[in-house]
Amino acid sequence: MKLVQFIIIFLFVLSLASCSSSKNFSTLQKELIRKENSLKPMRVFLITNKQDSLLLRKKSTYIKPNPKNNILKHFAQRLIATVTDSASLGVGIAAPQVGILKNIICVQRLDKTDLPFEIYLNPVIKKYSVKKRPCPEGCLSIPNTRAKTIDRAFRIFIEYDKLDGKHYAESVDDFVSVIFQHEIDHLHGILFIDHLLEETKKTKD
Ligand SMILES: [Zn+2]
């Protein structure tokens, strides 16, 4: 009987251990993040590269919002360094775009004073407005393509965690709403060109 109890406890501890590790970066991801200092941009993955495009189509996973996680802080700084780098200047970027399949995005808050680039962990869209916001979109991972996307919601209600470990909820609208929708799509392996294909199909029907 005691042996059975021991096995049950052992399996329980084992499952907890594997669970907690999957909420964090893998060894390979940690190596990629730590390869350079926090001011160095990371390489942007492109759909024109076969290996890169396979990763860009994968789903990202949950990251534990632990304020004591120094690798997470280091990654957040490198993600901002990448999106503000002159070679890849944009208004937003998602972790898969630098090869890290974790639910982390960076959005330039054009609706705030000083237009800061902010990091969001595990962002989820809870509500979409019926009103649309047609917007020409581009993507750092899709070189030389800029086109109209017509099915973004004007306003979305989002929930997310931040680097301070707290959970937040807010509504964002207009162009900032479009940026959030674009970056959150990346976490599901969706690219803006997919929406264009959908729109083309609808027009044909
Ligand atoms: Zn993009």
C-alpha cells in the first residue's frame, strides 16, 4: 500500500515538474535569447526562407508572467531592440518572428504619450466590435508586401499579463487595435496575407 502511495506522489510531482517547465522557455530558446546582450536585435524570421516559414506557421505557447524571470526580461528588451532596429523598423512584433514560440508580443502604443513600445504576455482577444477598420498592413516577416486588409475590428477588448506578473484588461481601438490583432495572429501561426485570401474567396462566392 505504501509503495502505491509513493508511486502516486512521485507521478504527481513529476507531472508538476513537466508542467512548470513548459510554462517557461526551453533550453534552446534560452540559448537563442542569451546569445547576445539585451540591446542586440534578434534575427527576424522570413516567409521567404523555408525553415523560417515552417516555424512562423506554428502555434506559440503560454509563458508564465514571472517578474523574477531574468531571461524573460532579457528577451523583452531584445524584442524591443529588434522592432526599433532601423533594419526592421515596425510598429509591432511577435515572439515567433524571432524564432521563439511563446505568447509574447510587442506593440507600439500610438495611443499613449511618447508612443512607447510595450510587451504583452499571453494576450487574448475577448471581444471584437462589429465596426471595421480597413487598413493597409505590412509585416517584418513578409518582405516587399503591402496590401489592404479589410476584416480587422475597429475596437477589441483584450486581456493579457505584463512583466510585473499582473493580469490586465482593456479596450483598444483604431490603428492600435489593428496592430494587436496582427501580432496576436502571429501567436496562432496566422499571417495577414491569410486574411487577404479569405477576402478574395468571399468576393468570388
Ligand atoms: Zn507581422
